[in-house]
Amino acid sequence: MVLKKHASRRHPRRLIWFCHTEAVAERPASLQRLRDEVGLTTIMPESPICHTSGFRASPGLADRGPFEDWRTRQHRYPRIAEGVYPPVAGVVGGFDDAPLQRVLEHAARLGLEVWGHLGLWSYGGEIYPEHAMRDFAGRHLSPRFHKWGNGLCPSRKEVNDWVRDGLVDVVERYSIDGLCVDHARYPAPANVESLAACACDSCCELAAKEGIDLESLRGNLTACVAHLSNLRESMPLAEMLEQEESVQLWLRFRARVLSYWMREFRDAVTATRSDMVFGSDVFPPSTALLGGQDLIAWQDHCDYLTGGSSHGGVVGWATCATNLACEWAPWLSQRSGAAESLCLQRVYALMEIADLALPNKAAELKTPANLPLSEIYERELVRLVDVSAGSVPLYPPISATAEPTLVRQLCEAVRDVKCHGAMITVNPDSDEHLGILADTLADVGG
């Protein structure tokens, strides 16, 4: 692959550890080991109990939180019985932040930067249906695709005002150097139904202010879906969608909703502390716009681009496109009558991966061993460098707990494509994996 040449200014080199708050609080020596052996510069702690770094909203803020009744919703989120908070937008009240405070103290002693972490919109709709996304028919998203996320409406002012105030609360009260807001997106586009949302009353009002008639757009998009019955003919899926002006208008509107609020959040944070680094993880370039993230516009209100996982899970950079194909191909086959294998090839072409060795059956995409993970990942990094044009630093995700050969390939891609660092998940007790990180990332960002 050939990279386009861009005028790029120098950006900070960072190796960021996406780590477990409580585990690091119990074993702080892991911070020094990663700093000394790998070159760790930054940590981003997350508690799996509350899905933030372990923040506790100040009492006055918590009193008016839209999600503070979460303990009454165990019927919608059974893990509440285990004391686990549901994944919703913003900070939470009543949480014990002592582990986070210990992590902050240890990081300060070691000279490590700390980025706080909390979530936004792409989950929680099934727990809070009153704030959930709705499609053009006014329906909630069905459970069929919930494993890819069932989101909250991103235009609800009462929710977003709460999130903004929570961000300000966090940067005023905790000794952090930056923020990485997670879930700043619609559900992963493998959730086929989520692509027709959100079109609730709140979003319709916002669209009207933007000069967009969502009612008319709904008819055009419905007709577009009907055109998919022609998939057996020669026109590629990518060309079919590109020619549908309504599709492009809808995707751009969804992205503008997210961009507007991300700008509001960043402005509030930097008005409180001008030195704060602010950003979010993003979908890989192949699926970003489908998930509501216009990566060019994203750089106007984020100080970096990073991701959640190099592979696996909902937002793996090497598997987002294949997850999409796994769900889209059967869906398209059912509607068009075309063979699933043909539908897969059309989706692969749309994702620009049709030349790779990929399965001809959707079910086989669920097995990582069937996928050219390092090749897809490198392709996403090349696109990332191209879309960034050197304007912000790039810290792509590396899941460094995988098979060592794959981890080395992922790290080499980050180095060779000339990113500025990486967001890493790693077991600090794994000598082999730490050795790979040290070998391959020593000069990254230099």
C-alpha cells in the first residue's frame, strides 16, 4: 500500500495503557514496570464495575442525574444484582472512588499522564427506553442486534447537558491530564437496524433546524432499501449506495449530531481547564461514517484519534468490517434473494477488503482464525493516516494479549505506518508480550 504524503506537524509520542482501575490500585508496581520496560507514558484506567475510570459524581450533580435510578432496573440489566452499574452516559453517583485516587497518586509519583474515561451514547437504550434511539417508524431497536449496542438518542438535551456538567465536574475534582470519552457513536453498524436510527422527535426537531425534512428522507431511504432487491444485478453495492443522495444526506446528518455535542463537551472541558487533552475512541475508517463518526470533522473537536481494540469485540479495528459483513450479508440475501456468498463479496467490496482471503460463508467470519487480522488492521491504519492529514496525533489500539505473532504484526503495522503511539491493552506479567512491545514500539512516534 502507498501512503499519500501530507504536511504533518510533530505530535506527542504516547504509549497509553487502557487498564483496570481496581487491579492497578492493588498492584501499582505494574505501572513502573511498563514505564521502564515498554516506555509507557500514559494510562487510561477503567473500572468494569461502573464503566468509567471510577469517578464519583458530586452529590449535587448526582441528585439530578437521569440514570440515578439504575438500581430499580435489574429486570432490564441483570448484572445490577452483582453491583455492576449499567453502561449509560456520563458519570455516576455514590461510587467509591478510593481505588482511582490510589491510581492517580501512583501515576503522579512515576510521572505518568492520566486520561479519564467515561461513556456516551452507544449503549443503554434497552435499560432506558425513554432515552433510547428510535427508527423512522418510531420503534425501538429490536433485541436481534443488541450485542452490537442499543444506543441512547444522541440529541437528547437533558442527557447531554448532564454529560457536559459531569465532564466539568470530573476535571475540576480529579487530578487527570486528559479525557477519552468512550461510546461516542451510534451502535456498531453491524447492528443493521441502528442505521435507520435515531429519528425520534428530538432528532426530527434538530433536523428541521438543519433544513432537513426527515419525513421525506424516510420515504427516500425506504425506497433505497427496496432497491437492494436488485443486488443480483451487476451494480456494486458501493456504487448503489453512493448514488443514493438520501443515504449520504442521512449519514452526514447523523454525524453532525455527534460532532455538535462532542464540540460542546470539549469546549466545556477546555473552558474549565485549558491544558486538558480531550478526545474519544473511534470506529476504524472503513465503518466510521456508518457509525456516526466523520473522521475529518472529528479532528476539529478532538485532540487525537484512537480506538477501543485492535481486533475482537464490538469495535475491533481488524474486525469491524467483518462483523458488519457477518450481519449484512444474511440480511441482504434475505431481502434480495441473492446467494449469501454474492452478498458477502458485495459487502467486502464496499469495505475495500474484497482482495483479501476471506470466507465465503457469513458464519465463518465469527472465527478469528479465519480472518487475515493483521492485513485488515494495517489497511485501516493506512486509511487513518490518510484521513488525518497530519492534523492530530494517531494512537491506534493494540490488543497485546493475543497470540504473540499477531501482536508483533499489529505493533509493526503501527510502527511502519508511522503513527504517533498506541492505546494498548496488555497483561503486565507477560514477559513475552512486554518484550514484543519494547522491540517494536521503541521508536514509534519518534
